[in-house]
Amino acid sequence: MTEDNKVIINPYSKLSDKEKQKVIENETIRLGFKTNNIVPNIEVTKEQREFFKGTPYESNEDAMKQTIVARIMTGDPSVNATEDQMAEASMYRRDGSKKSAQGFLGPILDNQGRTMSEFSIGLPIKQPDGTEKEMEVPSLVPGLTEEEINILRTDPKNIPVSIRIKAARHAEQRLREGKSVFYVDGE
């Protein structure tokens, strides 16, 4: 992440394309935290402090917390996350913004006992100007059947087309109304 809030990969990097994509995801989340002035509410472990010793994060507690959560969100095991840190990481979107604990359907427990309020997925969404844009949108939206909610609760890796269609339609409607695609507390 650059000082002018851009994410750039070193052109001389020896990382694979897949690894470069993970770095871009990680840095994009960190950039979202930075631009939204969000510092995740986590306790940094002694082991994590040792891991970041000698890096720019060593003397920047906020950046260390942002990096730990971003790495959790991108599946990077290097930070050896605690259960509390993983729970905190689940409360953020890929753009670094914080999720509502409520969501459109209220909190729902998944099959592992964790609370879901959005379960975001990437979909092509028609914008109010008629163009289409790939966006992260909530899949837990009004109009889902109990069976569809149960699928998201138990098998979120195999999301049926019916859920994707309902999520896209809901997001497009909210955009036409000038609203966020996500539930905003107090609505």
C-alpha cells in the first residue's frame, strides 16, 4: 500500500500470480481500514509481536492489528490467529468496512455456532446508470426461503443460483434507491 492509498505489486516480485492476488486482497483490506479509520478490537499475542519484530508494524500497534485481521480475512495462517481474533475478523467486509451485527434478516447461527449477518458474495450488479460492476453484496437478504437460509448456514461454498439472483436483485434495488447494498444499522 502506497502513501497515496494505492495498492501496487512490486514488478520484480518472485511471488506466484496466486500469491500476488492474496497480497493485493490483504493490502486492499488494510487500505479500507485506513481510509475508514478502523482499528480492529483485538489483543495482539506475544507470539504475534515477535513475528512482527523488525518490521514497520513493530512500532505501530494499530497497523499491526489491521494487518493481523487482514491476513485472517485472506486465509494467511502466518499470524497464528486466536479464536477471538477470527471472530473479530468475521465482522469486516473485504473493503475494510465493518458489518452490521443485525443484517437484513437478523443474526443467524451457522452450523459451527458462529453468527452470520450478511454472508457477502461477489456478483455482477447492474448499476443505476445501466453499467454492470462486480461487487460484494450480502446474500442473506429478504425473500430467501428457509431452505435457502439453511444452505447458507450449512454449505455456503455451494450457493445456488436462486440465492445469487435474489441477492443481485436486492442489491440492484437498493442502489436504485441510493442506498448501500448492505444493511445499515438504524434502517
